[in-house]
Amino acid sequence: MQKGAYHLSLLGALMFLPIFIFSQRSSTTKAEDTAEKIAQLNKKVKHIIVIYEENWSFDGLFGDFPGANNLTRAKNTKQYDTKGVLLKSAPQPFVNTYTRPAIVDSRFNGITLPAAPYDLLKYIKTPNTKTGDLRHLFYSEQLQIDSGRMDKFIAYSDNGGLTMSYINLHNELHLLDTLEWKLASQYTLCDNFFHSAFGGSFLNHQWFVSASSPDWNNPPKGYLADPENPNADLRDTRVTPDGYVVNTSYSINRPHPPVGEDSLVPYQKKPNIGDRLIEGNVSWAWYSGGWDEAVQKDGKDKEFNKEFQYHHQPLLYFESFKDGSENKKRYIRDEQRFFSALSTDSLPSVCFIKPFGTENEHPGYSDLWLGMEHAQKLVDSIMHSKYWDETVIIITSDENGGRWDHVSPPKIDRWGPGTRIPALIISPFAKKGYIDHTQYETVSILKFIETRFDLKPLTNRDGMANDLLNAFDFK
């Protein structure tokens, strides 16, 4: 090496040395900050309450929320048909997609809708009325997302005229000061939160409690999906070719609708968050709206079956909560017992709340306003209880319900995540009037619970997920 070259090399090393030292100090400081935040979390938060709503994308509810990654930031809203031809308009929405032929919603008669985002309230006028439902299935959503282009939601929907709609909560009805919009304005709104698995409520409830997809090694022959067959009905049935249940199926445990025994998902033996909480000696409960009535009716009341969602009771699929077990009797409870727990000083440390069908915001069988009012009732009850000063409330949707969103989801594995959904963090310790841009997903809720109560992760997905801590300020 030449003498000059040696001096230059030494000088370069000295120039980078301070940067290296600074980097090391910054890393240490960040680790110390995280440790301090967890220490404060453990000290101040005694209760975590998750209200698990239904079927809205982030843009669907908060697409015009100031400061968020909202519709004004959407760089591309174009939609294409299944052959890649640009769509100039969207079909009229259906009242429902269960009848054949499907019935067009009369509020849209004679109206040509854009193949782009539009305000649903221009046509239905108020959010306290029902609309149709939309397809939301495992393979279909992947086709809609179209490798992150988000441009085939109309093409692979069974209610394409509805998929691009959103609710403008900040409008002439002055809804800004009410319900979930008000909570989002006062506390923390997460605008980079995705449902963990592609598809619908069944699979995302499974991920909500186990961070994994249930398995079924020998399902009935007609249940196996054929995703490589272009003639298949949007490639979607219940079970993947390698034996994972991805679309609505019912548990072998009761209650469930009157279906054949061979069509019921066998016991799942993998760990779930309930198991982890029991192992950690943490008090908890799953509160389900209508649970006591569901147990009593045992799937025999057709009208009740239209409103109670059996596949929204994910712990029911696990062997550790099988029929006759002490776990099932002790930890799966009717929602009314949540209100009783608040008033009798017996609130568990972790509460999962699944509202009844007509109160869970699900398009089709619930109206948005009724669902938001129920959520507000739950939040108000907590805020007026002795527990508020030591509680974190999380409100989110299980999945997007087939509704479009402009943000491409991250790519993690074959399961997801799926489309972006709204999530609110409500607590005395939540940052006030804050929009959290941190990347989260459904299993981030599990990670947050695991962080607070020092529990082992269930899978790699919740183990690697961000844990919501950025939403808090414990000072």
C-alpha cells in the first residue's frame, strides 16, 4: 500500500468512528426507552379490553380523516376487470347477494357509479340504515389486492358497486362530534393497521386468538379449494389443497348451525391466547353478545341463526375449550356479564368483546350507526367505571369485508396481511389526538397482550409483530 493511501484509509476510518459510536449510543438509548415504556405499561395498565367489530376497511370509515393516510393521498384509484381492461363505471349495488338473481338496491336506480371511491351517504342518506354485504374470501381478496395494486376489487366482488364506497362521517350531519370519529379525534387512530389473514371473519378470528390458520387434514371432498383452476368459482371454497381452513366453517363444539357432522372442523390442538393467559395466571374472558341465548337455542332457531355468528366464536374451535370443559364454562361468557363485571368490581385483566350480529357494524345484517352506538355504550361504561384509570381499550374490525382501500398491505407470508382496517387505541395513556403510522396487524394485539403480561408468542407472526407501544405516552 502506498503511504498516501494508508493515510487516506486511516483518515476514513477515523471519520466513520464517531458515526459508529453515535449509532451504538442511539441503539442503546432506544432499547432503554423501550424497556422503560414496558416498565410503565406493567405498572400503570391493569386491564386490556378489545372490542372486535366487523367488516370495514380504513378508507371505508376514515377515508377523509384529517392528517391520516386518507383518500386524498391515494395515487391510484383505477379499477380493472378480470382481463385487465380499465373500468369506467361500477355496477349498481345489490340489497343482498344471497338471492338469485340478486336484487338491486332501489336507492341506486338509474345512477351510474364511478369505478372509483364515492361517498355512500350521497345515496343512502344516513348511516343508520342497512346496505348490502360483499364477498370477502381468502383467494378472492388476494385477487382484489392484485399484488398490491389494489385495482381489482370491483372485478372480484359479488357486489362491485358497493366495494368502492366509503362513509363520510365528517359531513353535514355533524357526525364529527359523535361515536368512533370523536374517539379517533380524542385518542389514537392507527392508519397503518392490516387484518392479519386474507379473507373473511372466520379466518381472521382464528388469527386473532392463535396467530395461525386452523388445519383440517381430511375434509369432505367438495371442501377443498382448487386455486389453480381458472374455471373454479373465484377459486374459493373452505379448505386449501394442503389442509388449512380459510373460509367459513363451523366447529365440532356446540353451539353451531344444523349441519352434518362431517362438515364440522375437528378440534384444533395448537395453542391460543386463552391458553397462554391461563398458563400465565392472568384473569380473562371472551364476552360474546347473545352467547347465553345461542347456547340455549343450540342452533335450532332459524331467525336467531341469521343474527348470531357462530364462526365469530374462535375459541370454540380448540380442544382446550371443548364441550363440557371447565375452560369453556369459565371463560366464554355472555356480553351482559361484562357490564356486570364493571359494576361488581370483578373485571378480568384481559377482555375480548364480540358484539351480537345486529350490533357489530357488519354490512348486510347490521347498520353502521347501531354498531357504533353499541361501541360507544361499551366505552362509556368503561370510562365511568373504577377501571378507567388503568385500562387500555382497542377497537378494530376483524377484516375489510370486501371493501376497497388504497394502501397496499405489506407482504409477510402466504396468509397475509390483508387489506388495511381501522384501529383505535383509547386510554388515559394513549397519545391524544394522535395518528399512529406504525405498521400493525391484527396479531399486534396479541403481541401487546403478551408484552404486558410476559407471555410467550403463539407463532412467529405475533412474535415479530409491532406491539402498539408507539400509541402510548406514560409520562
